Amino acid sequence: MNGRLLDNRQSGGRSRTSHAQVVDELGKAIVAGAFPIGSILPGDSELLQRFKVSRTILRESMKTLAAKGMVVPRARVGTRVTEKIHWNMFDNEVLSWHFENGVDQEFLLHLYDIRIAFEPFAAGLVAERASKEDIDLLRRLAAALANPEHTSDSLAVADLHFHLAITEASQNPFMRSLGGLIEAALVGMFRMSAPPASSGFGNIAETHTAIVDAIAARDSAGARRAMEFVIIDGKQHVLEAFAALAET
């Protein structure tokens, strides 16, 4: 259930196809500014030599980057890097490339803006639509957050499982597509935090259980409020972490 950001952090990355490797390296280079916005990517011959792939793989890789809104081909000009406003920031790979390049406070707070806009409503939907099996699963996932042996990594994974289960139980396919954004926000928060025992996450199981309790009671408004509290609390951890960094 965990996605690219957490998966890469725990495993150190996995073997990829030639297509995936080309997309990944070019995508990271674009986000890092190695190919600035408005610039033209190197020509086919240079890229073919660099990546040692076929012309077909290179062409498909460019199509993938274009589908993410990051490049646009121009006849007789070449492939141009687009303005950031065109990039698909809901795309898991685009989010991952930003984290690999390093994200700032503004980026993380933007993620929390999106979470507060959607996740409380998703929790309200779950209160209206969840089956007994959904509720039982959510309760187990909330309880798992109380494990005193959690590291920052394992707590991030456990928290992600809970929030993705909420999007699934909402029975709304658009909510399910928010998984990458939720993962990115959680990774950003936990990466910046001290070990769970000393970072203020001691009540995380309780705050998530409050969401489940409201869902089980079919209290849609209560589920929304409980989810809002969890997200605002996470946002506060981000602000505190950046404030601490500023003091060092």
C-alpha cells in the first residue's frame, strides 16, 4: 500500500526498466533546474548516447514527461521544459522528484492546504458509507499507530496506511487519487521530525481513533472535525520543525 516516496526511502530504490530510468533521470534533472524552465532538452542523438537506449524508448519517455506536463515538443525547435504551472503536481513521480531535490516550508504547507481541503470531506463520506469491515480495518490501523517501537519511518508508513484506507472507504475514485499527495505530506512531516517518542506524536493513535469513533457513530460532521484536527496538528509539526531549523 505504501507508495514511491516511502518505498524508495526504505528500500533504497529498485531495479527499473530503461524507460523508467530515462523518465526518472530527466524528471529529476528538470525539477532540480539542470534543465531550466523554458530551455530545450538535448537532442535525440545526445540523449541516446547518454542513456544507451533505443529511439523508441526515448520517444516513449518524452511522451511520459509530456503527459506529466513537464515538457512540450516543438517542431523544428526541440523539446522545451514547460513552466511549473503546467506540471501535474498530483503525479507521484513529480512529487517524488521534488522531495529528492529537497522541499521547503512553502511546498509542504501547500500540501497541507490540499489535505485540509479534501481529507475531512473524505472522512465525512466514510461515516456515511463505511461497512463494518471498513470500520474494523480503520480501528486496527489506528491502534497500530500506538506501537512504542515505531521509528519515524515505520510510523509514517502506518499513518499512510490509515489515511489511504480512509480514501478507499470513501468509495469515491477521485479521493483515492489523492494518495500521492497524502504520502508526500506525511513523508515531509516525519522526515523533519525527531523520533516519535520525543517529537510530540505520542497521541497520534488517540487522534486517529477519534476519527474512527466518529465514523463508527455515523457522525459525518464529527469525522470531518476529527480529521481536520489531525491534519492541522501535522501542519503544526511542520511549522515547528522549520522554526527549530531556523534557530540552529
